[in-house]
Amino acid sequence: MSNLRLAIVIGSTREGRFGDKITHWFADQARSHSGFDIDVIDLADLPLVAEGPQRGPLPAEFKEYAERIGAADAFVFSTPEYNHGYPASLKSALDLLGQQWWGKPCTFLGYGGISGGIRAIEQLRPVVGELHMADIREAFIAPFGPWGFFDKETGEVTDPDAEATVAAVLNRLQWWALALSDARKARPFA
Ligand SMILES: Cc1cc2nc3c(=O)[nH]c(=O)nc-3n(C[C@H](O)[C@H](O)[C@H](O)COP(=O)(O)O)c2cc1C
């Protein structure tokens, strides 16, 4: 049986962002998890915000993005918290596609100040539900991520439980990804 494909989407596109650092660390953890092949999709590489949602044929510059999302069996959305919400880049990336999301599970990697991105994550849950995704209960959050997730001198992760938490989140995501992958094969989601 081939591995499930996990797309990890970096939601922050800001100059000098923290998002790429914590997301690549998360992706490294996910690579050591035997259940998934990992594809990291960086929204900074896409002209999403300017384009806005599409109806009808997708412009050519989004074809590769659509294919990578369509090939995935599960998603992790990495999100910072900006003014208690999630970035426009992430909303644009979600709105741009349709059936590529359908019938697949997702979770979140949140970070920010005191909330660890929880308020952004809670706002994303109804959005992914509208796109027929199954958001799982477990998520990874990093309160004060930019200021303390990595030790300033050694670069090591300061939370001793972080790796175990990622593994627990991915184990749950894998359960849903397997179940929904089988379900989509048995009955195409339409
Ligand atoms: C415009 C702006 C608004 C922010 N609002 C919040 C907030 O409401 N809650 C929070 O916990 N952190 C907030 N922060 C802190 C960010 O979540 C934190 O700086 C994070 O690193 C931003 O992600 P990025 O560096 O990947 O872009 C805000 C930061 C910015 C730039």
C-alpha cells in the first residue's frame, strides 16, 4: 500500500515571518512519522492574495498548486494569528479550489502571542467545514512561538513535549486520512 500524502501549507507570507521556520520543523517531524509522504506548500510562492477566489477554469499559474492539493490525502494548515484571525493568504488559498479539498481530513499548526493561534484556528474550522474537509480535534499550538519556541542560542525546541504532541496529532490525522481515503475509493465524494 502506498503512503498517504500529507500537504503542509505555510499560511504566512510576511517578510521576516516565523511561519516558515516552525512549519519546516513540523514537516521534519512529520517526515519521521511513517504514515505520510510530505509535501510542503509555501503560499509565499503563489500569487494568491491578488487573484482572489475563482469561479470557472483556474488560471494556469495555479495549476501546479491545484494538482498538489488534489493529490493530498490530508492537510496541515500552518497559521499565525493576526488580530485574532488568520491571514488573508490562507483564505485565498482555500477559496481558490473546491473539490481538491473534499472528503479529506485536516488539522492546524497555530502560533502567535499568548493564544498560540487558537483564535485563528477556531475561525478556520467553519471555513474548512464548508469545503467538505473533516477538521480533527487535535492541533499543534505554539504560544509565544516567535519569542520562545526555539532557544535563541542553541536553536533547539524549548518545549520538551513538542515532538510527542506532533506525533499524537499526526497519529489521529492518519486515522482519519486512512478512513477517508478508503471511503473516497469506495464512493467518490460528489
Ligand atoms: C498585524 C499583527 C497582528 C497580530 N495579532 C496577534 C493576535 O491577535 N494574537 C496573537 O496571539 N498574536 C498576534 N500577533 C503576533 C503574531 O502572531 C506573531 O508575530 C507571528 O509570528 C506572526 O506570524 P509570521 O511571523 O509567520 O507572520 C500579531 C502580529 C501582527 C504582525
